[in-house]
Amino acid sequence: MEVLSSRVLLRPRDPARSRRFYAETLGLAVYREFGPPEHPGVVFFLGQGFLELSGSSQEAATTGMRLWLQVRDAAQEEKRLREAGVTVLREARQEPWGLIEAWIADPDGHHIALVQVPDDHPLRRDPR
């Protein structure tokens, strides 16, 4: 299979609330918007990937789905988001594998990992 593009699709319970969370609270940049003005879909940049919010669903957030977002400073982002009223599931701390991770939840309860790669971590030196 030759994958030409990909994105994660979320069907939020309250699309307007989730659009505000991802655009304003997290500060993700918009790649494109589409659909009717009364029910727009939006695709956000996620580093080298995309996150699409479109449609809606009354189903609970699935516990198996996680977003993994690499950030420059996980503790700083955790503090900023906590002050903005975001649910912090776990404070930033260094994991046994060397990455620094904080966990937050979006308005529907989807878990989002904020991951920092320390300067001395092997991922920084991997020649691939």
C-alpha cells in the first residue's frame, strides 16, 4: 500500500466546542475548512499529520484512541493548559524510556499525550 496522505478523524459530541478547544486552547493551525457554514468541518495541522473534526457523535470517547503531540516543553504546556481550564490527567514527568510526558483530555474525554524529547534522548541522535 502506498499511503499518500493520512489524518485522524474525530466526531465530537459538540463540534463548536471541540473546534474552539483545538483552535483556541491548543492553538492548532487550520489546514482547511469545508462543508456547510452551519455544520463546518475543519482539518488542523498536527506537525506532520492532520486532525479532522467533522460531523458529530453522541458516543463516548473511545479509551483506545490517543493523540500523541510532540511539544518543546511538556511542563510549560501542561501549566498553560491547566490555567486555561483543560483537564490534566497526569502532570509532566520523565518516563522510564526517557521521554517527558503530560496527559490531558479534550472536551469529549479523548486522551492527548504532550511529549517532550529531551536534548540528550537517543531520538535526537538517531541518524535515520
